[in-house]
Amino acid sequence: MKRIFWQLTFFCLAISGSWTVSARDKDDYARSREAMVASQIVDRGITDPDVLRAMRKVPRHLFVPENYRASAYADYPLPIGEGQTISQPYIVAFMTEVLRLKPGDRVLEIGTGSGYQAAILAEIVKDVYSIEIVEALAKRAERTLIDLGYPNIHIRIGDGYKGWPEKAPFDGVMATCAPEQIPETLVDQLREGGRMVIPVGREGAIQRLIVGIKRGGRLKTEEAMLVRFVPMVGDDR
Ligand code: SAH
């Protein structure tokens, strides 16, 4: 039964893949995006209307390299160059939902990558501060986000372990790369009552996606699921 399911899944992916390549106009991408939200996001239990609205709106295909556009709305992560990846759509939606964001919030993201996650956040909150350590990725993301018109996303080239002290405290902190431990600096830069979502664990190993809320100056944490992210490189001291 399981085997038939996977065979069917791959068959459908193959079909939808070639179909998207041959008809690359906006409407086709919009339809793929709508289908992605229905089957990968809503069906798996994401309910926050702001998150669903953002996932329906942001053109994910414009954040992936051209040769991967046909798979932009598929149910898996994709390479974005420099050995990095854009997360699977469901993970993006899940990590956004658990931050319980409000329109006036200011969020810090570590790991800009393609800029897709930053765009999803920027559809919901007032300001997004996103740090990327690989200059080429930061510059490309900046270009994409300027072209799409996101003046409320601020990108810094630098080491996320340091956070963005001048703009702290943040209402939410999200890391899309995995440190071995939760960096204390990032907890310090979260406001009291604010939430953090961060994958934690060694490179190449299964990591834990941690969701935390800051209470009494400390992060109270829960483990949400097992995940695999690229490592948070840089200086963890
Ligand atoms: N959020 C991204 C996915 C990013 S993949 C998106 O939506 O596309 C993780 C990113 O974290 C990579 O681009 C990697 O270069 C970056 N990264 C790794 N270590 C970092 C660090 N110490 N500070 C900032 N960015 C880092």
C-alpha cells in the first residue's frame, strides 16, 4: 500500500513538474501555489489565517534558481546555491505559525538564504530583520525582495550568532540554520513573552525543532518535531 502511495506520488510530481515547465505563466504558478497550500499546509493542520494568506501570496518560484522553478511548490526543500537550501513549504508555514505573530511585531531571522521565509514573515509583521553569513546569498535575496517590493525586510551580511543588538528586543526570533545549542545572545535579544523557533543539533544528524517562550528572562522550551537543517556556521562563542 505504502509503495503504491509513493509510486503515485512520484508519478504525480513528475507530471506536475513537466506541466509547470511547459506552461510557465503566472496563473499556472498561482494554481500550483494554491494546490500546495491546500494539500501540504491546510491538510497538515496549519490554521493561522495570516500564515495561510502569506503562503498563498508569496511567489515561491521566484526565490529558487530557474532550473528548479518547476518544483518550487513541491513538498520538499530545494537547493538555492552555495550549498544551501530553501525549506520545504510546510516547515516554513509551521515555523511561522508557532511564533504567533501580530501585525505590529518585529522579527529577527537567522539565515536569509533565498529570502522566501523573510517574505512570508514580512506579509504578517511590521519589520523583519534577517541576517545571512554568505554574502552572495544575501545580495541575491536582497535583489529578489526589492523587485517584489518588501521595504520592511532589512538584510544584514554577518554572523547570526551575534544577533542584531541595535534592533533588539524582538517579538520573535527564527533560525533557519541549526546551531548545536541555543545561542544565549539570541535569547537575550528576545523580549519577555516573545517566542523563538530554532532547529538544534549537529550537522548531518537529526535535529530537534525547538519552540520557546521567554518567561522571567529564561527560554521555556518544547520540542516540536525532528528536522534536518544546514548548520549555523560562524562563531558560537
Ligand atoms: N530561510 C531561508 C533558508 C535558509 S538555509 C529561505 O527561506 O530560503 C540557511 C541559511 O543560513 C543559509 O543561507 C546559510 O548560509 C545561513 N547561515 C548559516 N550560518 C549562519 C550564521 N551564523 N549567520 C547567518 N546565516 C547563517
